[in-house]
Amino acid sequence: MSEDLKKQIVDLFHEKSKGDKKMFYIRDVTKWLPDVDRHAVHDAVKVLLDEGALVYWSSGSSTYLVLAEFFPKEEGSRS
């Protein structure tokens, strides 16, 4: 696994998350890196998910990737 690719993906997430949109599909990530093999991007994203840098967020019908720091906190959740 390329550390450079993982850093590049995290940097792109930071860059793309500057606006209102913070959640992205995996296909968005592969489009950001057209010169990189799609499977290598998927593998790097999986490692970033395992490391906790990225997290999944689901609306119920769609599943998105989001930087852990922008993961929406559940309001009104009980301990």
C-alpha cells in the first residue's frame, strides 16, 4: 500500500470538503485520481477506513465516505 496514495486521498478529501459538501461516493474519489488504478484507490480507501481517517456514513439509501473529523455527530443520542 502506497503511503503517498493514502496521503493524496486524505489531502483531496480536505480540499474537496472546504465547501458545504463533506460526503463523497467512492466513485468520486476514483474520478479525482484518473491516472491511478481504480483498484489501488479502493484498496487505499479501505486502509484509511481501517485506520479511522475516513468513515462510512449512510443515509439509509446511499453510503458515503467522509473524513472522520467531519463525521456528523448524532444529536439527542443516549448514553
